[in-house]
Amino acid sequence: MSNPRCLPSSIASPEAFRTTLKSLLRLHYYSTDALDRSWTFRYPDDDHRDLMVEVTQVLPAGSKSVSSPSKSDWADKPLNSEFEPMLRELLLKAQGGQLHFDLSWRFQFDDADCLDLLVEVTYLETETPGT
């Protein structure tokens, strides 16, 4: 994927999803430090299950703190306006390609200043009427 802003037309394998997700995270990582967040994606149709995506910064082994802002500071930081719609589109394409979730990935970046990221994508329980 030469341009991380262009998503592939389809995602049919876990490897393709992982590669595309890492590129999207890299784009987001360098545009803002507002991570350690979760996103919920609800879909009105029966073809796509509702998903939660959690992104967590992973401290290096032996580290007790990091010089990045506190979580309360992150809440005030603007998100890359392209990130959430692109993540939603990536998830739709992956589900359309029959990819199954309840998976996690750990990403490392070449830049020594970047913390590792843990990304978990989980299905949300289907809401039942009357509960």
C-alpha cells in the first residue's frame, strides 16, 4: 500500500487487514498523540456485526512512565478527522471480505519515539429487544 490514505478495494485476509491497519495507525500516530482510545462502530444492517476497536499504547519493558501527555490531556486533543471514517471503512471492507474478529495485534514502528500499539477488535453483543 503505497499511499496510506487510500484503502484497498477489498480486504480478504488477516494479513491484508493487519498491513492496512498498521498504515492507518501510522498516519494517525504521526498526526496526533490522541491514542489510548476506543471506538464503537454500530451497523444498522444484518451483514455487518457491531465492533469495538481499542488502541492502547504499550510502554517499553521496565518503563514506569512515559513522557507523553496524561490521559486527561489526550481527551482534549483533536483526533485526526480522517482516522475514524477510514477505520470504519476498513472494518466494513474486512467484514465484507469474510474476515472474523475478536482478535488483537501488536504493532511496532521504526521510529524509536513511537510507543508500540496494541489494537483489539472485538464483536459487540447483539442487542435483544426488551432488555
